[in-house]
Amino acid sequence: MEQANAELTKLRTDFIDRVPIVQYEEVNKQLVGKTREVESLKEELDSAANRYR
């Protein structure tokens, strides 16, 4: 277990070194925005489909 935790810590450190938190937060914000947009478009599509049934 201790070895696994050490490896996890190493991987986290490597990730943080490679991907700055600001970049991560920006990409995450874009992803959340696009996800909301897709959900909204899906609701519109479902609504339109129901009108033509």
C-alpha cells in the first residue's frame, strides 16, 4: 500500500508539472460549457421530435 501511495504521489507530481493548473481549469471550464450546450441542444432536439410524432 505504501508503495502504491508513493507511485500515486509521483504520478500526481508529474501531472502537475506537465499541465499547469490554470490550463487545466480553463480546459475544464470549456468542457463544462460544451457539455451544457450539448445537453441544451439535445433537449431542443427531443422537444422538436416530440412535436412531430
